[in-house]
Amino acid sequence: MYSTEVVRGLSEYNLTGLTSSPTAFVTFDVYKAGGLFSGVNDTPFTGPITIYAYQGNNLEDISDFQAAAVATIGTFNVSPGSTPVGSIFSFDITSVFNQAIANNWNSLGIRLQANSLTASQAWTFQDFRLTSNNQTTGGAVPEPATWAMMLLGFGAIGGTLRRRSVTTRVRYA
Ligand SMILES: [Ca+2]
């Protein structure tokens, strides 16, 4: 279920000690057209990717994909022929950033999502950073090992759902 909305792009920013800012931007680069693992999510997706903001917890965990979005930051399009590796995307998050500060959040999450992705499609982004008040905060971008664990997590969720639906079918047969 959640694997279909995963683009390899997720970051959370520790807001501790930061104050409201006249400008704030989130920026990231294209790392790869496709996923991180050969044979798994390695087909490039073509279409729009939406950037959502959510309340983070300064940890990379599976709840990052389930957390309710509090705002839509923007949308951009990707296609293998027209989105070269190294392309830089940057979006104004000033209002969302300042709202998070006003709400005393200690973490702001940014999630890239393409709802029409199939299980074999992905894009990989890297070097997420939040820039505000001339200070740059590096995003906690998952390392490949972390992603492997998360993919196992997705598999476990799928397995649970499948088992549940099989049980239901038997009961009503
Ligand atoms: Ca998190």
C-alpha cells in the first residue's frame, strides 16, 4: 500500500533553536531516475510528484509515510528524458516553516509523493537541505541500509494485509 506512494525523497529538519524567518526554502537534487536497488523499484516514473509537509519526530521511520500532511509545498514533473541527474529543485516553504516554529514543533518533515507510482517505479533524490536566515540545516536523508529496512517494513505490511484478506475470504466462502 505505502510502497506505491514512495518516491525516494524524504527528509526531516530539526527545528530546535531556530526562529521564524523572512524566507525558508527546501532544496534537493536528482540522484537517480529509478530506485536505489537493482531489480527493486528501478523503473523511472514519468509524471507529477507532490511535496507535502508533515510534523516530524527527527527520526526516519515508517510513520513518516503515514503522517498526515499539513500543507502542500508544490509539485514538479519528472521524466527520464527531461530530468537529468543533478537537477536541482528548490521550493519556498516560508509559511509552513514559520507555522511550525509558531506551533513549537521540534521537527518539520518533507515528503515527496507520486500517487500514481506502480510498485516497480521510483525516483531517487538526495542532498535535502532547509535554508532559513542564512543557515542551512542538512536533512536526515536515509542511507541505503535504512531504505532496505524500510522496504522490509513495507513487505511486512503487505503480508499482514494479504493474510487478513485471505482469512476473510475463507470465512465467507
Ligand atoms: Ca520521522
